[in-house]
Amino acid sequence: MMNSTSRRTSLRTFAKASCAFALLLSVTACSGGDPGTGDNRADQGARAKLTAVEIGRLVDIFAWRRVDSNNADRLHPDNRKPVLIHREVVINALVQNEDPFANGSARFRFMPYDPSVGHRELLILWDDVAEKDEFDRAVETATAGLRVLTPYFAFNTALPSPPPLVARDACLKLSFDRPLGLETSFFDATPSAVQVLRLTGDPELLGPGFAYQPVGSRVTSKDSGRTLLVDLEVSGKEATARNPNPSGLPASLDDQSANIRLALPTDGPLANSFRVQVDGVPVLNSIDLNGHKALIRDFRAGNQTDPHNGYLSDVGDPQLVARKTMGITSVDVKNRILTINKRFCSAVIRGRLPFVDGPLATLDGKPLGPNKVPQQRALQNGDLIWQDIVTPDNEVVRVKGEVIRNFDIPVGEDDTKLAIGGGNPTVRLQLDSMSSFDAQGREVFFRENSFPLGSDCTCVIHYAHQLKVSNGAIDVGDSKRVYEFLSFNPTPPRLDANRNPVPPNTKIDPLAEIILSFSKPMGLDTVRSEDNVVVASKLGDRAEFIDHIKVGNLAVVPTLPADLFNDSTSIRLTAPLGLFHVQNTLTKVGETYYVHVRDGVDGARDRAGHTIDLFDEDDIAAVTMSFKLDYAAEDNLVGWVLRRMNGHDEDGTKDAVFSSDVFGQYQMRDGRLYGWPTSRFSRIVDQTTLSAIRVDLCGACIDTTATPPVKRAPCQGVPNPAFRYQTPLMLYQNQGGISEPLVAQGSRVQMTYREDDFQLSFRNEIDLEIDVEQLYWGPFVARAPALLTYDLFDRVTIQLGTAEKRPDMRMIIVPGTGPNPPCCTFDGATYLSGLTSSFTGNYIDNGQAVEVVKDAIYEINPNNAFQTQNLSTMVGYPKFSKTYTWRDRRYMAWDLSTNTVLGLGGSQNPSDPNVPDRTRDVTSPHIPEANPDTDGVMCHQLDDYLGAGVQDHSPFALPLLVDWFVYPDDPENGVAKADNLFQIGYIGPLYPANGHGYYNPSFPALRAHTTGGIDPQLNEILVDPKNTFKATGGWLNNALIGRFKAPWQDDHIHHAVGDFVRKLSVVTYGYIDTLQPGRNDVSGPVGWNGDKAGYPNLADVSTLHRPAEWSVLISPAPEDLPVGTKLDVEYRGCDRFDNSSVVWEANDTEVAATRGNLLNPHFACEQYRYQQSNRVSTSGIGNYVKDPDLLMDPKTLVAPRFINWRFTFVNNTAVTPARVPYIDFMAITYRMKPPK
């Protein structure tokens, strides 16, 4: 069964905002202020006026209080401790760390990030009591100069200007001219009082339900509501009773449009308590989420093109950390010392001394500063100890401290073992702080436990790959202990049944989640589990192998990254169905897997764009950790296939030969697969273009029986044999007329256009799956005195579809006679290649007839006519309400009831001795051109679309079918004059030449019609097109023979203009073998020990197993695609096909019968046709489905062995510029089981 929790899941796990704006009670020290009294309060008198909206960073402010009030030293960490002074203060976003060793007046240092807080903590490097003046000035400086949010209305069309920018994780400070008389508890209980809304359109036009999406935020009241702080990023304790929003505001699409609205209701039920004035500027008032009147401020959130990736600037680079559970066995509050049982953890806990602040000087005992650290450069901070204490009031209080020193590590500058040590199982640590405060202001201290394991606490250890000390002679870094920085859920045992230590990172459950933690919030959109934070099989034991475009795909295990704690600091990697594992009680060795974490610009980054700092002096590209599965665990027979979208050829085909992974319309750039960008173009069908269409090219007249092959000349006596249209422009004829679609008595007329009629390529992917957006027709050039007159038809419907047959001329070589050599002429059987008299039968089976015009009034207005670049006059069909996708491969399917192919066309009975209907050969884009003609193509290869084959043309080579339904005009509205005539060309020669093309049935039927009119008895014959299913012709008046009935078919083509649009793109992948999903012919980089069978090799377990459970990972998720775009994924299965064990290798001479078909997108596209024509044998083929669960046989409960897939990208063409969907990566995972 499909794992619904992991299908189509986005790597970008941004938390979804809800309509509830529930907010935490503000817990503040020194933050309340005077609640205000009298009529000056908004709840007792006049409404409060919003005076300013400012932007900054939300912090808690700590003082660096002296331990000894008489010791003013600010360098030795022993002398100071951080003390919380103010909760939730908005400071200037430009405040940065200042170094007290370099600057005696240094004021600021951001403390190490604590994810439980949800925002940064700022340490003021002054004592708030003994150095009160300096402390107050520093606070004043930090809170000054906030950037003001300029009032802005998103839909102002008068003088449009760029909207103001707000960082995605900023805090808004709303100031009013008087207190609102409301505390934080009001906003907790009334989340709709302050609304942060994602703006997708004008709510005055669309309504709030369509224009708005709520964004998670949190409001804190200060000074009884004179100031409101709106926190736009909600995580940690801030998210209690709220939906977390650790990524902040949704990014804007560009820098020209606002995507966020702040709305403060000024009407409705809230207005009695939340008393805010209407803004004096009318456009700054609109409606809120509930449709009530509201004061508004519009702005745009940052995006990746803005500084710091659209977030606030931040201090420090993110680091890989280990969060290890340890035990406190002793607490010395006075000296700020904890004794810690490391509980078998081998990692070294480091303090500020000597790694951050330098060693202690021999002379005065003070630290020498960051420039004197014993390693190459200073660490960012010491490691941390956290302990969450549950108070008697059931409040959870986090007590925390930064490690000043580990007493197992010498810190004196002259110590010969400076910075060496710390590996003991029990350590004594000095911290900068030993306590915290609960909501009532009561001090809470670290707690010990006298049992050997101690009282649980968390030690946060920062990874430093290399720390070379003793003049570079000794490395005390973590490279040999890197395994400690990987954790799992469930946690593996550290002791076996005999209480002996188990080697780290062994006995891992195959279904375990892999967890990586970081020192600060990461930009989750930069965490790519296929590229930079990856799990790899034995084929990817080295990080550099992951960089190889092909080996990376073979080696990386698809995992889903998720924000473990909704704070962006811990990433959980989950293999949706677990890791491949076979129970091994014989050798008792489990499978080895690897985790690679890349740094640098290609690695994961924090929200502000800072790269991971591994502290590697040799500039390594990544850190690698390994782990082993529990050999005794039950089998987990899973397979997977991954596509990282890093290149056009990244699958298992030979790396020395370019063999594209896909066929279709796409662009590959920046690690993404995009649909083809939207483009619009027009093509003309008139005497200029029709006269250039040749049928003697494409190898049609190349005599392959000659040695060497030679191109034969046209046979003598055949007029213009090289051209399809011998009469591209019909001239006026006095004697007769042409059946017209637009007649007052009604008609149904079907007409066809081939791809080259519109100058579209036979084989270029960009001309396939193209949408027809609008059609125009050309009036008869000889009509006098005007080409067009005004007319009006009451009811017209037009359908577009794909024709089952291809009306066309086929050229053949006829033997020479006497002295005359062989020559090239028309195949007489192609005269029957045209439409049939069955209107329904002329549509391709399994195709769609799309009503682009439905029951429309059709006005023909000469003023709407236009002239093309060829100087042809054209006028539009009725305006199309939708587009039609022509040349669409998706029509091809397998009829399971008859075991025949649907969606093919062309000749129906090419070898019938009496009525053969052979058509033109058309080159296939799925086979290389061999010995091309002068036009660059060859249509007569065995695997081309052959006109002498039975239904051998795919939709790529079948005509556009235009189906007119013109209803009889209603006399009550005035009968249409119906005197406008269509300009046509035709295949036959100009009348009255022999074989002329008026109504000569010898030529292919490009049109079929039933047309109303006046019969010889002057009866008016009406046609109801909706109920007309057979073409029977129509009545015309001829100057020589009078009224006669024209044949139901003719070889006429209407002059036209087609407007085309690239609206969708179809991209098909080749088959993979689920028993060996990584089967390959890859050589790989130097040093890579490849495996042609790939990993996992499920065939080694059993060749009878088949997929029985699925999980599909696609990034981005559908809801995260560009607005208005769509991505459809379809899957198909097959039991067997020829050459299924041979990996495809593209070459210029390949043919369908002998080339490798594994990973071959061309075979996957043509498989139905190849099976129909016995080119490539197939069995057990199915149809494409949108859910892989539907691939499973209801009897055996398993799917076929081979699977392929295709994407359909649908652009949003309704906006400018058009938006294009994309894929970051895709993975299919499955679990194998024996058939029932």
C-alpha cells in the first residue's frame, strides 16, 4: 500500500499557518509598564491611532553581571555571569557581536542559540547594576534606529512603486498614541485581533476567503497595549498552543509585488474591545480575514534574491552539533561547577577556555583572547548544558549554561598539554550560569542525582573536525569521534545483554530515523537530502562520489528531511520504507550506510545564507559518518530509484556516452527539472506556405535498392509531384462553388491540418504536445467588391481533436521502362488516406474532442480582420474558451480487454487489394536519422511512422482535426447572409486541368462535411450538426449544371493562422528493473568500486519478488509549486520486454529491435506502437496511472517487475510572465514481496 504520509512530500517542510492566531502569555521581567488610567486609554475613550510600524529583531536581553561586585574585569569569564533583564525586546537588526578583547567598550554578544526560546538572546557586556549607565546606553543603542515600515497599499494603480521589504523572521513593533488597555492574554484568547495574512489577490474583488491565507504569528502587549510586538517567526516555547512557523513569512515571488498584509480590525465584534482608529488615508483601510473593515499595511516578505536570503542578518555560522543525554551527579552552585557522567559518550566537551577566549596568561591569569587560541582559529562559543526542570506548578523551566572550562583540559598558556584531554567518562565543568527563572520570577537551579548515571541533562557539543594544537602536532578535533554527531530514533542500545558496550552506531533498526542537529536554525529549503545532507549506500562510502552526477544517483538513499522539533535546528532524515536489509545471523554483520554533510556554498545553510562551519583546517568538502544495521533485524526488502535533476544524463547509462534520461519538453538548470517555458507563436497556412510543402523529401524518393542508394527524379507527366498542394491558392471559378462551413441552413464540417501545414517540425520535441490557443481563417481573395462583409450566426460550436487518419500523399519508386530509369511518383493508395464519412470515427480512439467554442454567437466583422506578414487577410474564429493539446503522446494506451493499442492512427488497411489506404511516411523522433535527405530527415527507416503499416502513426504524426458545428440560423433574429467565403488550397491541379481538385475523389479527403442548402426542388435542407454523425455532402448551385449535391469529401485545406502556446510539457523516463533498480554501465570517478547490478540487488534475494508497497517522494510538494501551476506524475508497469537486461546506449545507428531498452526513454515512448507492429515484443504491459498502488494486480497483490514514469508540467499561462512548475528531485521507493 502507498505510504500516504510520505508521498509527494516537500523537502521544504515549512510549517503551515492556521486560522488560529493563539498566542503565548507574555512572560517578562521589567516589561509591564503602567497600564494607564482615565480617558487616555483606548478602552475607555477615543480609539487608539496607529502611529508607527517598525521592523527589528526580537530578543531577550541579559546583563553581564559581576560575580564579585568589586571585580570590574570583563575578560575572564569566571568574573561574569549572564542574568536575564528584559524579555522580548525589539532591537535594531544591525546589532552584531563586539569583541571585548579587541574593544574595551564592547557592548554586545549574542548568546548561543537556544531553540526552546524561539528567538535570539542578547548579552549586554555590562553589569546592569554596577555599570548601570553603560548598560542603559547599550540597551538604548540596541533599540534605537528601527527601520520604519512605510504605509503601502498593494493594489494602488495610480503610481505603482515597489512595496517595502520585511525580513521573513523579523518582528513588527506597532506603536499607538495611547494604550489599548489590553494585555497579552487578550491576544492569546483573541487571535484575530492582529492578523498577518498572505496576500494572493485583492480581497475587495476576490473576497477574503480567496485573497487571504493566515500566517502564524504571535502578539505580545507592552505598556498595556501602547506597543504591540508581532513576532513573525514562531518556534520553541513561542509555539505552545499555536501552529509553529519556524520559517517565518512565506517568501515573496519578486520584488515588485506585496505578498503580506497586516490587518487590524476596526469594525465588527472585536471593535468594541480592540479599539483602533480607521486610518486617515482611505486606501490604507480594507477588509480583514473575516470580511470586517480593517486598517491595513501591505509589504513583501524577503526572498532568496534579497540580502541574507530574505531573513535578518545573523551572527555566526551554523555548526553540526551533538545533543547528548548525560547525567549531573553533582552541582556546586557557588563555584558554578557541574560534575557530569557522559554516559559512554566519547565526545569531548569544550569550554570557552582555551578554545574561544584563549588560554589563561601566566602573568595575570586572564585569558589572552581569540587571537591566542591554541588552534588555528577560535571556536564560536563553548559547548552548552541544558536541563529542563519541571516546577511544582508543572512549568517546564530550562536551566542552561555555556561551558567556561572543562577541568580535564589544561587551559594555562605554558601548560605542555594545553587544550589536550577531555576524554574521561566523568568530567567537571564550569559554566557561566547555574540557574534560570520561572514565570513567577523564582530562581531555578540545575539538579543533581546521586545515582551513578546522574540527573538527565543535555550536553550540546559543537563539531570541530580538526583542532590542531601544540604547534599543529596534535589534532584534538572530532574527526575520530564523528559518529557521536549522528543520532537515531529509535535509539540503538549502548550495552548488550551482558552489559558490555556496543560499538557506536551499530545495531541500528532498518526503519530508524536519522537525526542531525545544528547550532542554529537552518534554511530548510537548502537542506537537500539528495545532494548535501545525504544517506548513502555502500556505493557512496566517500563524499566525493556523491558529487558524481551518475554515481550520486546510484549511491544516495532517498530520504525525506523534516524539521524534527519545528525549530529548524534538528533535521530528521526518514527513508519512507526504511533501509534495505537482509537478516544475517550467519556472519552477524549488518549492512553499512553512510551520512554525508556537505559544507560550503553547495551545502546546507542557515536562514541568512551562512554555510556550515566544520572547523576543518584542511578545507574538507564534507564530513562523513557511517552506521551499521542490526544484523538480526527482520528482512526489509526495499528498493529505490532516485533522480536528482542535476543533469540531462544522470541515470545508469554509460557515462562516456550521452544518453538522455528523458524525452519531452523540459529545461534542466540549477538542480531542477522545469517544464518548457511558456512561449506563444503564430503560424500561417496560405499560398506562400502551402506552396513550399514538399512530399518528395524526407527520403521519399531515395531508391534504397540501388547501390549506392540514389535519389530518383519525379516521373514524367505527373504535375508537380514534389509538392503536396498543386493548387495552394484557389482562383475564382464562374461555373461552380465550394462547400462552406458558414451557411444559414447549418452544417457540420471537419477539416484537417498536418504539422507541416503549420511549419511545425516532424521530430523537434518543442513542437510536440503544443496547445492550439486560437484559429483564424482567410476569406476568399477573389471575392468582390470586398473580401468580407458583416454577418452574424446565432449558434456555433467548434471542437478540436486529433484525426485517426493522415490524409497525405506518399511517394514511391516505380521501376524504369526501357531506357527510362526508375522514377518517383505518388502512391495511388494514398488517395484513400483521408477522412471517412463517420464524423465520430475520424477522431483518434482514446483521444479527446475538446469544445473550444460552445454554442457561441459568431460575429464576422470586417473591422476585426488583419493582414499577416505574408500579406494574407485573416479573421478570427469565435474566441476559444480553452486550448487544445495537439500531437499528444498521452493518447496512446493499452486496451486490456482486447490486448490492442489505443491512440494510434494512420493507415487502416494498407494492404487491402481493393481499397488500400496507405499514407505518407513520417520520421519518428525516437530513432536517429540514418542517411538523411536534403531536408535533414529520413522517413523510411524501419522504426519510423510508416504509411504502409497498420496504424503505425503515433499522435505526433496525426493531423489536427477542426470540427465545425454551425446551427441553422433562427429567422427571428434575422437570417445570416452567409455570403463570406473561405479561401482554400487543394491537392489536385487547378480546374479545368485533368485531375482537377474541385471534387475529385481521387485525392485524399482533407475535409468531410454535411452541409445544408437548397436542393433542386428549391427545398431548404437544414442540418442539425449536433445530431449529424455521417458526412453526406451538401447542396450547391453551379452555373452550368444547376443545383447539385457536392460529395461528402474533398481535398480542400482552408487558409488559416494558428496561435500556439506552450502550456504543458510531457517528459517520459525509461524503464527501471525493480529487482535491480540501480543496474548500470557507469564507470564513475577514480577510486569508485562500482557494481553493475547496483544497490540494492534484490535479485540476489529472489527473482520472484515484486513491488507490493510504494512511497513516492517529490520536491516540491504540489502546494509549494508556483501559484497556478500543476504537476502530474504517472506510472506504468510491464512484466517483460525485449532487451530488458541491456542498458541503453545512444548511438547514431541504433534500431528498436536490437538496442538496449532498460533506461531507454525512446522505447518507453514507443512501446505501445512497437508492440502493435511486432518491432519489440512486450508482455504484461499496462496503462499509465496516477497512483502506483493501481499498478498492483488485484489477484497477486504485486506490481509488474519493470516500471517507468512520466511528468506532465502545466504552466500558469494566465499571468505575465507565465509561471513554470519544476521538480527538485524525485524518488520512488518500494517494498518487495512474493506474489500471492
